[in-house]
Amino acid sequence: MSKSENVIKKFDNSVMHSYGRYPLVLEHGEGRTACDEDGKRYIDFGSGIGTNSLGYCDEEWADAVCAQVRKLQHNSNYYYTSVQADFAETLCKSTGYSKVFFGNSGAEANECAIKIARKYSFDKYGKGRHTIITLVNSFHGRTIATLSATGQEVFHNYFFPFLDGFVNVTANDIDDLKAKLDDTVCAVMLEYIQGEGGVNSLDQEFVDAVYELCGQKDVLVIADEIQTGVGRTGKLLAGDWFGKKADITTLAKGIAGGLPMGACLVNEKLSQVLTPGTHGSTFGGNPVSCAGGLVVFGRVANESFLSGVQAKAAMIREKLSTCNEVAGVSGIGLMVGISLKTKKAGDVAKEALNRGLLVLTAKEKVRLLPPLTITESELSEGLDILIGILEE
């Protein structure tokens, strides 16, 4: 039995089987490549589902995190820390928002957004205006509230009863939106690109309609940018591509370079909605995660860096356009969905693993979320492996 097989056996004996895992035991990573317990090297086109935004163990990031670990690893939110103050200021200034609430994940960030939307409406209009419209094919998390918000029936099982107060609208269907945007609605929650739903972008016309109709009714717009934010699309926020800024934007995944963090950003109108005792998170704004986040935003919130992301995105699409098996490419920037003509995405992902390339899937598509720092040579090497598999 190999070293990896021993680890997998021990792991499966003690860890709940809540994930469908590949038989890969990662031992260490550097830059944009990882190595398993047996010494095999892998080019990473998944970055921990878009979380290792600067790749593995970036030197500047690791130095900042290690220095913070040796200084102060945790602080109750009864007290202040300078590193959380610095990161909050950086986040608000770079995104143009007024205030931020820190949690530990995307689901937590979305829970916070839901609570803010409902409390804003309750404070201003009283009871009965609490419905949140979400989109069919959306994904907002795995807590009971965020599962209830998720517009995919496959997730609405086992954990009954799910929460009331969520209504689904078909993405890009303006008539459906108008029909359901009644006086019980306090917010519309959307992903500009539905990641888990198949890497599908919203139409500009639909996004424009959401903001126009919501503006007329004082209905809030919540942008779930858990997967699309932090430079993933070649803009700091995906909303920048659509020329829109939501009342609330949620971030997570790549925000702290691989450490647990979620953030709920609000505009000035909502900056005083949460008051002491109305929300909280023990580990939210953890000093170590904030130290990592400062390095990430110091790198990503830069036009030159974002232009580089766009250039690498163009390179991916150009190379994929030469592959006969590719039926289409969706997404923006380094958030890529690949539709196939004859092959199954799951089979492609397994074969890529065998050949030293880590890719993801979303619905029927192969999904790529490489680290934002990936080099053109690494992209070329990985794409050659992927295209080789697709053309066999």
C-alpha cells in the first residue's frame, strides 16, 4: 500500500463522507503547482475552487501570515485590532463600499446579507416585506438559509423544512422578474456569473432591469461575488463589467489567499443597519486571515495586475478555440466553463488528474479557476494537457 493509500484509508475511517473526493493526497504546494504524498507534480487549474488566489504559499503572503501568527492569532470581537482595521479600510476603499462585516465563509457572508436586507426593510417598512428573490440555477451556500436561497431543486432535499421567504426567478427573464417583484420583496440576490450553476453569465439587459426595477421600489440588490470577486474576472468585482454596484456585495474564497474569511460589504444607506447584538461571528475578522487578505488586496487591487488576468483569460480562450471537442466557452476572466461535444466533464477531470493537471467541473462543463498569479508558460503547459485529452 502506497503512502497516499494509507492516508486515504485513515482519512475515510475518521472523516464524514460528505464530499466526493478524488484519490489524491496533496502534501505541499509552491506557486501554481502541487505535489502529492508520492512526489507527483500537478499544475493547478482549480486553486482550491478559486480560493488560493495567489497560488500555493506565496512568499509575501506566507511571511505576513506567519508574522501575524507569532504576534496575535485570535482576538475576541469585544476588542479592536489594527490588522482588522487596516484590512477593513483597504476593502472599503478599493471596492467603494462604506462598511464591512467579517465572517468565515461565503455562506456566512450571504447569511449576513440576508439579515441586513430583511432588517433594513423591517426598520423602514415594518413586517411583511421580507421576500428575497434569487435566480434559478443560483448557488448561495449550504446553511439552511443559503440552501433555501439557492435556486436549484437538487439541493432542496433531506433537510426539511426549508425556510420560507425566497422566490426564484429565471435568469435573464425580465418578465418573470417583473411578475414576482411584488410588495413583499425586500431584495434581489444574484450572481453575475453563476459558478456552480454552470459558469453562466447574466445578460446586461437583465442586470440593467434588476437595478432599475429595484431602484424604483427601494428593493436592495445583493451581489453574491463569492466566486466572481477579488479579481477573478479581470476586474476587482464582476459587477464592474456590468457597470453596477450592488447595495450589498459578498466576498469569500480568494479574499484571504486560502485562509477562512467571508466579507459582507454595504453601501452608506445600509451602514448602520446592524447594531450590537444583531449579528456576530466568533472568528470573523481573525487577525491571521486579515493579514493574508491585506497581501491579497495589495496585489489584486491594482489595474496592472487585473490587466494581466485579462490577458491570461484571452490566452485560454484563444487556445481552446482551436480544439474541435470544445463546443463553447463561458464565463469571464479566469472563471472559465468549457462545454464539450462528446466527452463527459467528469471523465475529463479524472484523466487530467492522471496526467498531472487539476481541473474542476460545473454541471456538464469542465471548469477552470486557476490562481490569478499563474504564468503564461504554466497556462500553456496545462492547456496542452487538457486539449490533448479532449482531442483523443
